[in-house]
Amino acid sequence: MFQNAKYIKGLTDIKDQPDSRPIVLLLGRSNVGKSSFINSITNRKSLARTSQTPGKTVVLNYYLIDDTFYLVDAPGYGYAKRSKTDQDNFVIMLENILMNASNLKLVCLLIDFKVGPTTLDLETCEFVKSLGHTPIVIATKLDKIPKTKQYKQMKDIKMKFHDKIDIYAISNLEKQGLDDIRIRIMEGF
Ligand SMILES: Nc1nc2c(ncn2[C@@H]2O[C@H](COP(=O)(O)OP(=O)(O)OP(=O)(O)O)[C@@H](O)[C@H]2O)c(=O)[nH]1
Ligand SMILES: [Mg+2]
């Protein structure tokens, strides 16, 4: 499971998708760990670029996993330095994939476990839902919270999502919590 991963291409319009294999979309704020997640879930060191300058990519990056499905790395939202045009294009691109990609099987909303969901995270969650998808939440950087405080933090995060959503806590750094998500992804096909 998740043995082979290869970068295929970046695109802005789903009409340019490589083919109709299932896709799993990763959404989240800049710097939350989307690219790192692709690397850790596929056991790679640097397949997906983890950036020092957040929010630069304004394309949907397609990574083919095991010749079976694509992980799609979306640009980070809430990047203040992005131009108005780029921001508008980002929203159009997101609407397009959420509304029109019939091969979209799962939307993963990445949030920072330590920070918890921001207003923008919660708004994005509602936006995804309003277009007919129920996202799962992947809370990254679990390693930043001491073990004794993780349970309470998880409870707080669940409350902010009104308990209505599946939440997975992971660490890309320590490779924790990844198997449950691999299973969840495979269940969706
Ligand atoms: N401690 C810790 N750091 C992490 C974890 N995941 C990612 N990081 C760090 O967070 C920073 C941002 O990670 P990226 O994977 O580039 O974030 P991104 O969501 O792809 O960012 P954009 O591409 O700008 O949207 C990097 O310095 C990573 O090393 C994690 O689980 N734990
Ligand atoms: Mg990235």
C-alpha cells in the first residue's frame, strides 16, 4: 500500500487532468504540512516540495500513487502575500474541482494540531460541505504537543467542528497516525 509515488503534473483546470483515476484532494493553510504529508504517507523524503516560502504554488499538483489514484496538493490558503488575481484564481480553481471532478473521492482538510482550527479553516470546511463533500480533518504537527496534553487538545478540536467530522491527528516528523489515513483513503475507492 502506497509503495510507488510519482509527480505527474501541475494544472489549473480539471479538464487537464491526466486521466479519470480517483483523486484525493489536500486542502489547508500555507505551511500546515500538505507537501510534507504527501512525502510521509508515501515514505518519501522529498517527493513533494516542502517550502520555505509558503503559498507559492498556484496550481493543483497531481501525484500518482501505486498507479491507482492521485493525491492532489492544492495551494495553501490564507497566504497574505498572494495577489488578488492569484487569490481569485485559487477560489475558481477550488470550486471547479469540488463541483466538477466526478473522480474526486475524498477531501482532506489539513489543520495544525497545536493551533487548532482557525476561522479560515472552519470557513473552508463549510465551503467544501456546501459543495457536497464531507471532508476529513487531518491535524498535523502532533509532535508539537506533549503526550499528556494531546487528548484534551483533540477534544477541543472536535468541539470546534461540532463533533460532526472525522479527525485524524498525525505527525509528519515522527511518522505517526499515517496508517489510519491510508486505510481511510483506500476505503473511499
Ligand atoms: N514538527 C512538525 N513540523 C512539520 C510537520 N509537518 C510539516 N512540518 C513543517 O512545516 C513546514 C511547512 O510544511 P509544508 O509541507 O511545506 O507545508 P505546506 O502545507 O505544503 O505549505 P504550502 O505549500 O506553502 O501551502 C515545514 O518546515 C515542515 O517541515 C509535522 O508533522 N511536525
Ligand atoms: Mg506545499
